[in-house]
Amino acid sequence: MNITRLYDIYLQFPSVQTDTRQLKAGDMFFALKGPSFNGNDYAQQALEKGASCCVVDESVGFEHEKLFFVDDALAALQQLAKHHRQQFNIPFLAITGSNGKTTTKELVHAVLSQKFITYTTTGNLNNHIGVPLTILKIKKDAELAVIEMGANHQKEIASYCDYTMPTHGLITNCGKAHLEGFGGEAGIRKGKGELFGYLIENNGTAFVFADHDYFFEMVSGVNEVITYGTLNSASTNGVVHNDSLLLEVKLNHNGKDELIQTHLVGGYNLPNVLAAVCIGRYFGVDESAIKSAIQSYIPSNSRSQLLKKNGNTFILDAYNANPSSMKLAIENFAAMPGQNKVLMIGAMMELGEVSDLEHRAILDLIALYPWAAVVLVGKPYENLHGSYHYFDNSIEAAAWFKNQNFTDHQFLVKGSRSMKMEKVIE
């Protein structure tokens, strides 16, 4: 494949698309394959919609001057992203982890944007397609880039590092997520740790949550390690000051306390806030600008959102769930002041053979607290729910919810993305 020629086309038409439904005239189109689709079948449609170039890896039944043939369209997309990355001599910060990576990425981006022209991952486009697309959206004026990396198996983070070439890295935590793909908790640390492995080999900088001892072994050999956490020994340290509903953080800065009032629900967001403060300080963002950026950030996309409607309060944290994040969310909700609390919990996916065990553990945790009602959604709970309300899916749960006429209640709504728990309260 002639990557230089492909990059010349990209420089003329620096907008890349992999879905003809989203394609605009002038976009480059990469014909990717999936379990139920073949992008090569849409080459004609892409050209009709005005694609500047169609990168295909199969015969499409016709010839056209705008067809660019490669052995593998996905590999071509990733190689193009790497070639584009190599044109920049700026910090590239990669963020991964089991929980909190998207919120951390958003907070870090908000902070760094106070001083730098900063590009970052849109939404959670953090996989083998989203990461290269994110890199290809970075323009010449970039001063810093923040790239989110998601993974559910070994060698995935390492593959992203190959074309992202991060200079700095952060792993939020190594919790119980994608246990099936990673092969248990030890496998999660190994898989996520591929980011630190890259930094070791390339004289990078790691930002580390000092409260988790396991990180220090993982970063052994990293050129520069900057810490944050609740410990006084951390470079940036702070604690939860108030967590009655919205998280308030107390920072220690030069011997003085500084309070940051966030729009985030839950003390489990403390490390995410501290990471943003730590990285902001590292890159020289003014302390007042750091505080302003974090206080102005309002979560969206069903992540730690606080909603009030029809006389009720909802904590909507339904973008994703795993045993670690579910435990933290339930414990945090139980500790909040107030009565009439209702749990609306969706099943957790990608747990493999420990799925039954982990769902039972969540039910054991739920049983420790008094609730006005508990609603469980999804097949993994079907034979475990006992006296709690159970529904196969969120549509059935939504119908039940609408018939209850709740008022003056508090709700925690959480579950894996495939459960679509946000539909329960729409």
C-alpha cells in the first residue's frame, strides 16, 4: 500500500468516514467489514454521495478513478492515522482503565483546553476504529491531544499505542470489567498495563492514582511518574469534602485548602477529578482555570447525570456497568441522605463464567440496605431476583415504572450499555 499517496489524498480531503449514512461530499470513505456488513458493498453509494476517495479491499464490480485498492481497509485506516500522528511533535495523552476513563478524558480535556488547543476523543470512540478516526480529526493547529482507549482483550491497548504513539498515559483503574475477554483480574492489569509498557519503551510519562498500590509495580521503569490521590505523598492530593448529592472536592494546594464543586454524582468520581487537576498542573494550567473548567463541566450521555423530573431525583449512570462500578454506585447511593430510594439495576455483560457469581454478589450487596423498591433487568438476574421486581428488558421495566406514579423518590439507574436502562425513565 502506498501510504504517502493515500496521505496526499487525505491532506486534500481531511475528513474520513466509515459509514455511508453519515458521509458528506468530499469525505474519504473506508470500506470496513463487520459481522453483519461489508463496506465494499457500499462503494458505489459512497461515490454517488460525493466521496473524494473510496478505500476498498475487495473487487466492487466496477472501475473508478476514485477507488483506492488495499489489502485490508481497516489496516489502511490505522496506518493512515499513524502517518498523520507522526506529523505532530506535541504531547499525546492516552487514557484507559476499567471505570471512569470517559469522564476523566472529558475533565482532562476541559482543563487542558483552558490553555491549549486540545483535541480529544468524541464520545467514546475508543476502539480499533474510533481511535484512528480520532487521530485523523486532529488538525495542524493542535497543541495537545487526549486519546481514550477502550479494550476487552489482551494486546488491544498495545495495538492502539502503535499508531497513537502516546507520550503520556493514565490508567484510571483495573477493576472487574471485560473479565471474559481479559481472562480474569490479573489479565485486566496485564492488558491495561500495555499502555505503561509502551511508555517504558518510549521514555514517556505516567500519571498514577497513588491510592492503588498495584500501579507502582506496573509503572516500574517508566521514565517519569506523577501521582495523584488522597494520600499526602501524592503530587496532587485531595479528598471528598461533601458528597450529599453532587461531589465537592477539597484540594490541598501549597498548604491551603481549595474547594471544587462539581456537577458529578458520587464520591467514586474523586479520582477522575484529581486526575484532571494533576494533569492540568503538570502542563502549567493556571489553578483558577483548572477549578473553573471542572466546576463548569456538566456530564452527559447517561454518565453520573443528576436529573430531576416529576418530583423525583434520578442518578442516571446507565452508560455502562461492571462489578466494580456497580458496587461503588450502589454503596454511594445508599450512603446519600434521604429516604424513598429505588434501585433500577440492569445486568452486567462480558463476565463469562463468573457472570452468575458476580450478579449474586451484587444482590448480596443490595440486601445490606433498605430500599423503597428494587428493580432488576436482564436475563442474568432471571433466576436470582427473589422478591425483587424483575423484567427481561428495559421496555418492560419502563412500563412498570410509568404505572407506579412515583413522587418524592430517589432513583439510581445503572446497567451495561446493551441494557439501555435510560429507557426506563424516558
